[in-house]
Amino acid sequence: MDYWNRAIDQAKQLQQLAAEAMQKSAEQAQPLVADAVQRAQDLHKTLVEQAPHVQAAAQEQYNAALDHAGTFIATGKSVLEAGTNAAQAHMATFADQAKKAADAAFNAVSSNQPKPPPT
């Protein structure tokens, strides 16, 4: 169960950091973006570690979560590599990908929860 809590916590932190970064100027957002990218990499790693243990029914949600986390990481790296002026243009995509990655992680984790035995 530690895995479930860790994945959900990582997804929440990722989404919170992206929201905070959107509220800052591009220059002030750089450390938040870097932290969010690191957390997305942690989330991605957590999902990959658990992939062999995923129920077949949850595999599609896991693949979506991995794809969104990967896209978020790539977008975050683009923000970090862009100059301060150009970075702002990437922030909306960055925040959108954070939401998609977090939502997909929540769905993947919840779809892989053990089903209660029939009564």
C-alpha cells in the first residue's frame, strides 16, 4: 500500500508545483519548474517500478499515466531550456500536462486497487 500513497502524493505535489509556477513570473518559476520536473521523474519511476504488478485491467491507465508524465517532463525541460521570455509561452502547456499526469496517475492507482471479495 505504500506504493499507492507514494504515487498519489507525488502526483499531488506535481500538480501543486505546476500551479505555483503558473502564478510566478518566468524567472521566479524556474526553481519550481525544476522541482516539478524532478517530482514527475520520481512519479514516472514509481509507476515503472510497479508496472509488472499491475492488473491487466489497469494497464491502459498505467500507460496513459506514463505517457503524460513523460510529456510533462519533456515540457518542463523545454521551459527550463527556454530563455526567461520564451518560458512563459510554455507555462500553460506545462500546467496542463501536470494536470493530465496527476489525473492519469490517480486513475492508474485507483484502477489497480484490489477489488473487495464478493459477499
